[in-house]
Amino acid sequence: MLELTDLRVHYGNVAAVDGVSVTVEEGEIVAIIGPNGAGKTSTLRALSG
């Protein structure tokens, strides 16, 4: 299981991700979709460390 609670990512004073929470259960397949600048890449980078 993967659980994120209230993830926040900032670049200087700019909030790229603000309060994302998600739970992914074992065996689930998840896609992160959204427009350019929505914080998809920042979220994945935060997850991967």
C-alpha cells in the first residue's frame, strides 16, 4: 500500500503541489493526469525521493 497525506511541494514561494492526499491499495493501477503545470511531475519526484 502507498499512502500520501497532505503532500506539499514548493519551489521558492511558488506552491507546485498543495495538500495532495491519496491511498493506493496493493494491486491497484493508478494514473496521474492533468494539464501542464498541475504538479504531476513534482508529485512523482517527491514520491521517489
